Amino acid sequence: MVPTDLKKNMKKLDDKTTTRLYSVKEFSEEFGMSEDTVRRNIKNGCYPEAIKEHGKWRIPYTFEEEK
């Protein structure tokens, strides 16, 4: 189950999958890497769907919801 405060950055794709936009900080904490590594990975094209929104990077991550 996804906490309510995180749902603001989520988009429902279908009944089972959801995409969430992570900030660099959130992504680094969620996936256990430093913020510098996340930024370097963006620069190197590891997250091709990353977008810059109001001067800050947002990284989309799609996952299947548990039922």
C-alpha cells in the first residue's frame, strides 16, 4: 500500500500499474544510492524519461500495486 502523502506524484496507468515521479532525493533514498549518483545517472542517460520540472529533476518509476 502506498502512503497517502506519496499519491500526489502518482499516475494510475491501469488496475495494476502506477507511475510515480520521484525527486532526486526520494529516488536516492528509495533505491539506496547517493543523490550525486542519481544525478550522474540522469546525465549519462540511465533514466531517459527523467524530466526537469521547475528546475528540479523528476524520475518516473512504474510499479505494480499490491492487492
